[in-house]
Amino acid sequence: MLAGVPTALAPCRPFPETVSPSDGKIEGINYTSITAYAVQAIKEQRELLRQKDRQIEELNARVERLERALNSK
């Protein structure tokens, strides 16, 4: 149990407004609230992927430069 949160509700602790508890059990889920969190998470994941793509492109360019330098000797 997390700081007074019943075990069944522990996974929902960061977003308590997304569940309707009743007697320590989840009675309902507010999917509208979850959707807002999911959309934000997807946006953040997209940005991370863009950053990783840029990093991969930079590393590939670096490898190509190093290979050219080694082959020209």
C-alpha cells in the first residue's frame, strides 16, 4: 500500500482524477481525463524520437567522415 492508498488504487495514484474509487476498489474510469494525459505523453514521445533521429543522423555523418578519412590514407 502506498501512503494510505489502497492496493487496488495504487497504480492510479499519480492521476487520482481518472478513477472513481468505491470502498478501496476502482468503480469507474474517467477516460476523458486519461485521453488528455495520453495525448501529452504521445507528444513528448514524438519529441524524444525527433531528438534521437537527429542524434542518429549526426552520428552517421560522423562515421561517414571518419571512414572517408581512413580510406583516403
